[in-house]
Amino acid sequence: MDTGHTDATTAGHMQIGEAAERVGLSIRTIRHYEETGLVIPSARSEGGFRLYTEPDLDRLRVIKRMKPLGFTLEEMRHLLQTLDGVAVADGDDRIHLVDQLAVFHAAAQTRVQALREQIDMAEVIAHQIQEQMDQHNH
């Protein structure tokens, strides 16, 4: 029986709801990333629904991983462009793009270290609070 509805998933495409669920982002967030040009759906259904592919989800995952490190939308855009470029570049262009990736890597490492220091501080205060609770519960 033909209902006129094509299952987008079987064609390698998925609608925004499934994409959001698979990546762990809200639909609203994905739409925001589309509005800012970070991730453009690979296709649209006949009804105008956004359709995403696995490479689109990979881009969303990169963005999701950058977010906790405090990268700006512009920095995310630059990294995505660099990743896209390094995959197809050669010669001097490739060397330049790899150098750009090294800058992003160093920035990410610095931010990871700062987060580790915040976690250490948070663990200290949590431990101090626990000690106070233990002391006053006896």
C-alpha cells in the first residue's frame, strides 16, 4: 500500500527529530546551528522537512563536543571549514590546514586543562561540604 510517504531513514536521510535524538541535541539547537550556517541539512523532503545524513550528524557531534570547551560559533565554523578542507587539500594548502588544526588542538587542550582545574576545585568544595555534613550529623 502506497501512502505517499517515503521513509527518509531507509534512503540514508533522517528528519530533524531523529537527528536530534541520535546526536543528543534539541531540535531547537539544531535549527539554531542551521540558521548560523554551521550545519545545513543535506536535503529537504518533498514536504519541506529537513533531511540529515550521517555526515551531517558527524558535523553536529563536532559542534556538540566544542560547546563545553567554550568555542564561539565563529571558531566552530572555522574548525568545520578546516576539517572539510584538510580532507581534500594537498600540497601547501594541506600543510596550512594541518597547521590550523594544530592551533585548534592547542586551544582545545588549554580549555580541557582549565575544565580539569574547575573540576578539581568543585571536588574540593564538595568534599568540604560533605565533611561539614558528617561532622554535624553525629
